[in-house]
Amino acid sequence: MSTTNPKLFNFFEDVYAVVRLIPKGRVTSYGAIAAYLGAKGSSRMVGWAMNGAHNVKPKVPAQRVVNRNGLLTGKHHFGPSDEMEKLLLKDGVKVENDKVVNFAKVFWDPMVELSIED
């Protein structure tokens, strides 16, 4: 990843930090991460960050980020066409026809899960 644009670099690092907090057995969406980071219209930028996540240390569990409908839209970035699904199954998330089963039940919303209570 290029560091020529510090704002972009920092945004990607913030995305990775949030994704590392998603527990096994749960998924979130590109848009939910963008909203949590105060960049509600930047779900595509979150997608770009996930596209480069395989090169990042410490590891980023990018398989836990899907689209707003629970579809595995980023699966082509995982190598073999079923690799993202295999990783999700290993995490305990069921997938059928490239879509998370019981998406609403396993959805992890960083705005809720990472909120600071008074």
C-alpha cells in the first residue's frame, strides 16, 4: 500500500482495526464500517481496503466483511472461488449461494458493538 496519501493510509488502517474486532461467527458490511468511521458514503473505500488486506500485518479477517445484503461480493479477492466461504465456515458462519445464512442474526454492527456507554 502506498503511503503517498496519509489520509487514505490512515483510513485503511482504521478499517483494518475495526475488522480485527469482528468476532468469529459474526460478519459486518462495508457500509457499517464506513459509517462507524464517520465516512458513511465510503463503503467502496472500505472495499478497496479489504482488497489489500491480505498483505497487512497483523492479519485482517477480511472474510468477515460482506455487502449490505450478506453477499460475498469480495470473494474473488481470496484466490479460489470458494476460499472466502471456507474461511467463513471455519469461523462458524453458514453460507449458501454466496450469501450469509441468517445474515441479520450474525450481523455485527460496530456502531452498536463498539459504542461507549456513559
